[in-house]
Amino acid sequence: MMDRRIFLGLLAAVGAAAPLRWGQALAADPVPAARNVVLVHGLFADGSCWTEVIPRLQAVGLNVTSIQNPLTTLDEAVAATQRVLARQEGPTVLVGHSFAGMIVTEAGVDPKISALVYVAARAPDAGEDYAALAMQYPTPPATAGIVYDGDEGRLSEAAFLRDFAGDLPEARAKVLYAVQEPFHKALLAGRTKQAAWRSKPSFYAVSTQDRTINPDLQRFMAKRMGAETIEVKASHLSLISQPEIIAALILKAAGR
């Protein structure tokens, strides 16, 4: 029989050679308790897209901030997030919807971040070409609805109602369409330099009826990062159509 000291030494050597990502760690490992939640929106939206989720988090005493993503360049979007993170006191859950998964992946290495939550979001690896990754899956219908005015892009009203907010009442979807923030073309060229999900507890909500980011691509990214994953029968806007489910996942990430 192998000597116990030798066995423990081998375990330590293996652990040093191949650090485990969160999803590969023991299920019994506790999620660090958080005091704050920082929410980041993606394309075709602004910070108000979280208004259905925010009160559910505040009701249990969490300090919540919804960032106004400038949608100009990835570096500027990350910097805007870092400024908000600098104001947080104590452990913080960082949440990103859609394109904001890029921001969460980059800014999430901040020592204050106790967990990451991706809501139908991009989740690239460090330096990865997300567009090339997405091309390995069928192109989602919303892509054809993007229109440009010079360097600014937005979704047409038809695409917004059908492919972005398809499970919302039309009147509600039209309000959201009215406040969508145009994005700059330069934003799409950015690549993350770091992948916070490789070292932080990660959670992912897949939207199974998504017509903006392919659901199978979402599943691939969630599995690759070893995230604790749920599937929500929702459009790309699960945070609005099913906020109780999204809030529950964030609360779990916050150790509540």
C-alpha cells in the first residue's frame, strides 16, 4: 500500500501542475458570501434593462449597481466597470448580459470579485476571437437585423421585437427598443486579455429560445468554463421576461 505521505505529496504535485477551474472543483466547496452585485448590460440596451432584477436583489440587503456601458470600445467599457468596482466595499458578484460577458471576463479578475454570472452572455477565453468562435454555430436571426449609421450600430425595430425581445409583450418591447443605446463598430473588435472564469466561481443562464446568441454556443461556453448552469425557456432578454429565475441564480452566486 502506498505511504500516505507519498500519496498526499502526489496530490499536491498534481494540483500545482493543473489548477482546477471552479466547475471542476468539489461540489461541496462553498460560494463566498457577497455584499454587492454589479450588473453590466450588453448591446441594444442600457442600464435600465436590469430594473426587474434589481429590486429582487435589494430585497435581501445586497448593494446593487447597474453600470451604463459606454458601448464604444472594449477597453473603455472595462474601464467604466472597473471604476464602479473600485467603489464597492467587500466581496462583489459581477454579472454580465449578452456582450457584457466580454467585460465580466476581463474585469472579473479584480480581487473583490467573488463570483461571475453570465446571462445569455459571451464568455471568451483570453485572447480568443469571439467572432470566429461564433461562426462555428448557425448564425442567429438577430444578426441580420443590425443596421449601421456610419460607425454606430443598432437593431431594427422588427429584429428587436422578433429576435431580441421575442417573449415580451409588444408594448414592453417597444419601450426597450426606444431606449436602446447604439454601439460603436470598434467595440466588436476588442479581445479579452484575461479570462476571469478560469479562477472565479462562475454561473451561466442559457436562454433556450435565444435568437441573438445561439443557445448551443451558450451551452458550449458554459460547459467550457465549468460554470454552474441553468437553462431558461426565454428569449435573449431572460433578465426581463423571467427576472425571478435570473435573480435566484445571482443570489446563489452571492452565497444567499
